[in-house]
Amino acid sequence: MLRRPVDISMDNRRLGNPASKWAWTAGVVGVAGLGAGVLIGVLTDEGINRFLSAYLVNYMYFLSLGLGALFFVILQHLTRSGWSVVIRRLAETVARNMLLLALLCLPVLLGLGRLYSWADPETASTNHLLHWKRPYLNSTFFILRVIAYFAVWVWLARYFFNNSVLQDRTGDVGLTVRMQKVSAPAMVAYAITITFAGFDLLMSLDPYWYSTIFGVYFFSGGLVGFLGLLALMAFAVQRSGRLTHAITSEHFHDMGKLIFAFVVFWGYIAFSQYMLIWYADIPEETSWYLVRQSGDWAWVSLALLAGHFFVPFLVLISRYPKRRKNLLVLAAVWVLVMHWLDVYWLVMPAASSQRVPLHLLDFTCFVGIGGLYFAATVYRLRDCSLIPERDPRLSESLAFENV
């Protein structure tokens, strides 16, 4: 439904000079956080293995947010969406962090032998099952696959961001047409790469277990997290005095609907994976869940069931909180926290099967990677508009109204 477009002529649509200060501050905090993590890992009893596990948790958390942003951008062009134009630049900027994430993947690749049992030559040579998986699960092929994934993601993120910013200067409608044409093959490439990235970076932590739906599980969790981040970013931008007219309660309402929809989708995928494995009752499949239903991890599993599904489902099922920014932001922060717990639940049992090994390293790695992530996002927004100013569907987005 459309109404008269909102007048944004008086809106502040740029971060401007403060962005440089924010970016440098966040960057320093990020470097300090990672430095402290390495120092703690080297000097404490837990050692570098615990640092790498904490690093992988937080790295996959922020990678999933970037991949969620990339999916959102591709989807808007694929569906020729009009309502989302005023918030699309925020998603484009988060997705553009793929190059940074490619660089931050280096500690994971350098620590393969410590993180993944199949990458340890002695273990791989003495285990019959790993011997047969060796053509796929070997360090060289693994690194080549990761490079291929990032080559696709970096190119797609750069393509959509650069063309969108270029359109701000030229007003060329043909750029929108070209992005629409690229979006269909881009979505196929995205689906393939995120599925195998989930298999490689997370599922192979337990090389004896497999689930064909695991890639979709990783995708759905990351998308829920990103949609929460998007609502939080839109709120923060308005709190800073920018886009106060461009982003309306109608846009927040739709962001709330998307969070709700993909919380349900995540719950559906999580249940489908669990139900099929539980019903088949095959030992090599149930072993993965057995660890997560034993010891301290059983409580984390219950917390995810309640916090990642039931709480946001019950909160966001009503129209009321979706149209109240303060309430929606609380829900957004909640799903971001739950998504981090979900990634922790995926990674850490491989390092500690009975005990939940919360450690200061989890915090330092989060601050470190998060600081660099925030710095790159803000710095990239410094010299461009916060909205696609000359997108042909901007007026539709400014006139958008929920039924």
C-alpha cells in the first residue's frame, strides 16, 4: 500500500566527519581485543587451542551476519522490492565487510590442525573413516574451497555496493536493471557457497557426523541475526539525528515481520534436522545431539529452544511491538544474543563435550572481531549517503505503508 511520499529534503543523510573518529576508536578497540586474546591464550593454561575455539565462535558469528546482509541485498533486487530501498544501503555496507572477513579468516586457516581433527595428519592416518573422507577433508582442498567461497562473496558484495553508490552520482536507471539481472545467478551462487561453507567451517568440526540440512540451518540463524542487526542499525542512525523522516514506523514494522518470519523458519529447520535424526536413531548421526543433550550443554540446548524460538515468537507475533521502535530494538538485541549462543552451541562442544567452557577469551575475541567489523562498516559509510538517493524505487519506499 502506498501513500504520499515522505519529504526527506531536511533529513541528514550522511554520517560525515564523526564517522572517522568512530571508526578509528572501534578499530583500536578491536585490535586491542584480539591482542589481549592472543596474549591470554599464550600465557594461560588453556593455551592457543582455547583462543582458536573462541576466535572461531566469534568469527562465524560475524561472518553469518555479513552473509545474512548479502542475502538481503540480493533478495531485494531479485524481487524488485520497493519498500526496503531506504534501509538497503545499511545492508549493502554490512555485506561489503566480506573482504575484511576474508582477511580475518587467516587465523582459522592457520589453526586448522588445532581446530579440526581431520586436519591433524596423525589422526587422519590412523582413523579408517577419515581415511575415506581424505579426498574432501584435507587441508589443501579445504583452503582452496574457502578461498573460492570468499571470492564469490567479496565480488557480489562489491558489485552491489559499488553500483548502488555509483547510481547516487549518476542516477542511471540502467544500473538497477543490471543489478536485477545479476541477482538471479547471484542467489544460486550464494546458496551453493553458504551451504558448503557451513559444512566445511562448522559441520566438519565433528568429521564423523553429517546433516544435509546443516547449511540451511547455518543460513537461517545468520539471517535472523542480521535482521536484528539491521533494525538496530536503523534505530541507531535515527538516534544520531539522521534519516529521521526517511525510515518510518512502516519500515520498522516490516523489519519486525521479517525477524518473526525467519525466527519461525529457523525453528522449522532446527526441528526438521533434530526430528529426522532422532527418528532414524542411527548412532553416527545421534552422537552429535547426544553431546548437546548431556552435561551442561543440555541447559544450553533448552535455552536455545526457549530463547531463540519461543520468546521472539511470542513477543513479535503481535503487530504492536513491531511498530514501536524501542520494543523492536529490544527484540533485535535479544535475537542477536541468541544467535551468538547458537553459534557457540555449534562450535564449542567439539572442544569441551561435557562442560560449557565460558572464558574471558570469548569476550576478547567478540570485542576484537566486532570492533574491526564496526570500524569497517562506519568508515565505509563516511563518504556515501545512508540511503540510495537516486534509486528509481526510492519514492515507492518513502510512500510505503503496511496494510
